[in-house]
Amino acid sequence: MTDAFIAFVRHEEELLLLHRSKSDSDSPGLWDGVYGIGDSEEDVLNRVSECTSIPLEDLEYVRAGPALGIDIGGRLQDIAPCLVVSSSKEVTPTGRYTEAIWVDPGNIGWEDRENNRTRHHVFTDLDMEGGEKLLLEMYGSVATYLYIVKTAIGSEKRVADEMQARLMGSGSLSALSDDIFGILHPTGMRGYVIVESSASHHVEKLIGRSGGRDPKARRGLNQTPLKNAKTVLPGEAALKDILPYLEPKAVTSGIEVGCIVEIVTGAFKGEKARVTSVAETKEEVSMELYEQPIPMTLKMRGDHVRVVERVE
């Protein structure tokens, strides 16, 4: 670890950002992790506790990343990012810090004040080119982000499997296995695959789309585009937007009494019916076929029907 560090403090799924005072000598009014000087885990934890008032016993040092050269007051200084986990969310900023907020890692570069989003800047002059990405890059070296790959509808599983095959194969893309930590296709997300990685360019390289969708940006790059993987959506995905798709749901979820459903399997496949009752504990729906000459009542599993018309 270098003498200077920035500690990123996580509590469960949220990240702590601190706001420097306007009278700060180095970076007045800019957002920060916990900046400090030291070369040991003990130095990091003591500094985090000092600046946040979180007790030492509630803090755990996790890891450090490679140092980056950051412009501070016209001086280039090597600063190493590190990750600290806190079991407490109670923060009282002290010293150079006047304000604290907990943010979703997918919104690490943004301040959401009543939905008026403003890009955070850290450790650098606001006019420095690429300065707004420094915080993202530093955090990504000790933690990960979620990125969304847009795919052809119906090809999600094949794309996810092929991405995994590229990582597990003997080709050059297997080197990305240290930077790609997870590939997931939630069944409720059509046309998208979620990838956990430290940076978006690793995901673009994995699907053969480095440089984005602009052919000029990709010119000269030796890569094989992954079929049906169209692009990596810009920006990091907020965890709160992804979690609902990762939580298991009952097969009757979204089905209500009065809904018109279409049977998708069995002898009555293609028939339409009106739902008369929903038994969530049994994951079963009762319904009445209304297009038959003689009304008929059926009971089926919730995943054997799909809603085609909802009740008003």
C-alpha cells in the first residue's frame, strides 16, 4: 500500500460518500471516500473511524487495489483504493468532511438530490478531462459493478452460455476471467443479460464489442462479435433495479381474479379463460373457459398460463 489511500466504506449494498468542506485546502466542495495517509490496515481503519465516527469494532478491512496517480492541488500523488465493510450505518462526518450519504454502487458517480442528478467529482479539478471517472475506476479496482448486455429477445440464455464458454475456453478471452465475476440471465428479463465486472470495457471485450456500437471506434480491433449480443448499455446498473429480478417469485405472481389468461401447455393450450380464484400457497389458479360452448372450470399451476388482459 502507498502512503496515501482512499477507503471505500460499504454497508450491506450501499457505499458511503463524504463531502469535503468548501474550505478544504486540497479539494474544496468535492465528494470523496475516506482519504488518509498510512501504510497499514490499522492506519486505514483508524482513519475511517476518525472521519466517520463509526466505532472500530464495527469496521472490517477487506482489500486494497493498485494505486492511481491523482492530481491534488497541482501535484501528482499515488493513491491506493481500499475496501472497508461497516456493520453500522450511523455516520457523523468530522474534520474536512461536512456531509455523508449512502448510495447504490451503480449510482456511485451521481448525487441524487430529489432526482436532480449531478455527477460527483473527486480529488481533481472539475475541468480535468476524465476527472469524473476517477472515483468509478478506483472503486472498481476493489469492488465490482453490474452491467447490462442487450441481446436479441429469445437468445438470452445462449448469449450467457457463450459468454461463459469464452471465459472458460483456451482463447485470449479466458484472461478476462479475473475481471468478470458473474454472468446471469434472470428469467423475467427479456432481451438482457447481467454481467458483474470491475469495468465496462471488460464486458465489451468479452462480447467482441470494444469501442461500443460505433464501427469507427472498433476499426482495427481484432475481435469476434458474439452473435445476438448487441451492446453493453452505458453506465453502471443500480443494484436496486436489478434485485427485483433476482428474487424468486411465486408462479402466481401478477395473476389476479378477473384477469384473462391464455393456457400455454396441455390439452387446452391456446384456450383463453377468466381467473376466478388464486391460491398462492398452492401456486394454483382456478379459471373458467369462456370461449367454449359449455363453460368449464379448471385448476392449473400459475406457470401454465400467461396473462393477456388485466382487470381494470
